[in-house]
Amino acid sequence: MIKIYLKGIGLLVGMIFGAGVFALPFVIYKAGLFWGIFHFFLALLLMIFFHFLYGEIAYFSGEKKRFTGYAEILLGSRAKQLAFLITVFTDYGSLLVYGILGGIFLSNFFNLSPFILSLAFLAGGGVLIFSHFEKIASLNFFLVLVIAGLVVFLFFNALPHIQISNFSFNDFFRQIFGGNWFLPYGIWIFALAGFSALPEARDIVSNSPIKAFKRIILISLLLCAVLYLIFIFTVIGLSGGKTTEDALGGLVNILGRPGILAGSILGFLAVFTSFIALGADLKNIFHYDFRFPKWLAWLSVAVPPIILFLSGLKNFIGILGIIGAVGLGFFGILIILMARRLPNRRNDKRFLFFSWFFGILILAGIITAIIS
């Protein structure tokens, strides 16, 4: 049982802990500490609720499907088409962001432009998506240990240089009424999302009770949340007003090259594990839900992010915010509609109350993101 827990947690944390963490220090500094913390708790609450629901859908369906397939089974063919559009929007955008950041982190090791290295990352990651997912799941557990170790290493390495004054970057009222108050919301939602790994995690715990599956989900989310907070505290405590969009750029003069290289290893591993896990899930959607041949399913995953990158889409913070608030917002609404068709939820009054409550919250997030 312990092995199942470790494998499931490794898979989910490897998916969740990714590109979002590197945008969080910058957007929290811009919005203010109050809104950074507020959106953290709001996003964590929303993501626990929606991951539990999607976990139930994957667990009780008994089908080797993915998001689009579950939508068709529970809501019909039109819902499958909508789910496909949401999936393509969020997954291609996410893969693109992983490629952009992967190139930035690799450029700290190689004397090549981030543009060339991002292309290499996207192409190389696309090739690795051919690998069997069980091998990736086993590898993810060890990569998660490395990622957690590097976050802690950066924290203790930076601790003597952290200045608490860097956290009082705005007075309280300026934070409350500042124009960037909504900025962290979409990034937090994206940073805590690991939906694409849940069907694979379900396969790992298929012979265990649903409570064990939910414990794995909860532990994974909380572990990522703790690692995020440690990383944010480290970066803002060091950089203050010099915090950059990729988090690491403002630390060069403080940590020196060894510290930046350690951070770049952390960044590369985080986006690499997420890229492989998300790419494998999208490939399975094309293969299992739309019956694409395996080679065509793979091409449908590997090629579009490269085309998007070459088209000039490189503002990863803007992309992350839209994917989190809008793309994953619609994802959450569809999850609620699917969960209401599950036999164990149809007459559950408490579930109906919370589904309305969280549904209104996530819809408000979509509307606010579109307006702002």
C-alpha cells in the first residue's frame, strides 16, 4: 500500500508542480501579499474540490478514458466536443509554456539562445512522450524527491540573505485597492491543477478504496502548496522589487552562479515532468477517446506547441493566467456537470450545495478574467 501511495503521489506532484511556481513570486509581488495569500487559499479550496470530483469520475467510470471520454459517457456527444475544445485550449497552452520556460532554464547551462533551446525542449519532449507512462510514473517519484530537495536547498542557501522588509512592498490599503488584485488568481489555479494525471493515478490505485485515492490527491496538493510557499518566500525575500517573471533572473547577484544553476535544475525538472505527463495524457485522449492511431495521436501532441511557439506566443505569464482562470474554469464547470450524473451524487444534497457554491466561484473567476 505504501508503494501505491508513493507512486500515486509521485505521479500527481510531478504533474502539479510545474511552470506556475515560477510565475507566482512575480504576480504576488505585483498584486500585493494580501491578494497573493487570498487567492492562494481560494485556489487551493477550489482545486481540492474539483480534483476530488474528477477523481470520483475517473474512479467510478470503470473506463479507460480521459476527460473527453468521460464527458461523452456522462453528458453526451456535444459535451465531448466542448470538453475537447477546453482540453486543446488548456493543454496546448500549457505545453507551450513548459517549452518556453524549459528553454530559459537550459540557457543558464548552455551558451545558446533560449529560443533555440525551447525548440529543442519541445522537440525532445515530444519524442519522449512515446515512452510508456508507467516508466514515467516510476521516474516521477524520484524526480519529485529531487524537486522537493532542491526547493529546500534553495531556501536554506538563501536564508542568510532573505530580508523581511521585501514583503512590505505596498501598504495594506494600496494592496486591497490596487489594480493588480486579480493577477495571482489564474496563476494559482494553473499551478495547483493536476487533472490530466488523475486517470493514470486511478490506474495505479484501481484495487484500493476511493478514500485512499482521495488521500493521495489531498497529500499531493498540500505538498505542492507547501513547496510553492517555500519557493515564493525564498524568491521574494531575496529579490523584493527585483523579482522577475521567471523568478530566477533577479537572484543572480545574490545567490551567484551555483545558486542559479540549482534553481535552473529545479525549473527544468519541474517543467519537464509536467510536459511529459500532460503530453502523454493528451496523446491518450486522441488515441482512446477519438481512436486516432498511435502515431497520429503522438503527432497531434508534439507538433502544435512547436507551431504556436514559432508563431511568436512567448508571454508565458499572460498565457498561464488565461489558461488558469478561463480554460481550467470551464474545465471545473464541466466536472461539476459530469459529477452530478454519478449514481452516488444524484441525491446528495450536500454535494448539490457545494457544487453550486464552487460553480459560482469558478464562473466569477472566468468572467473577471475575461473583463480584466
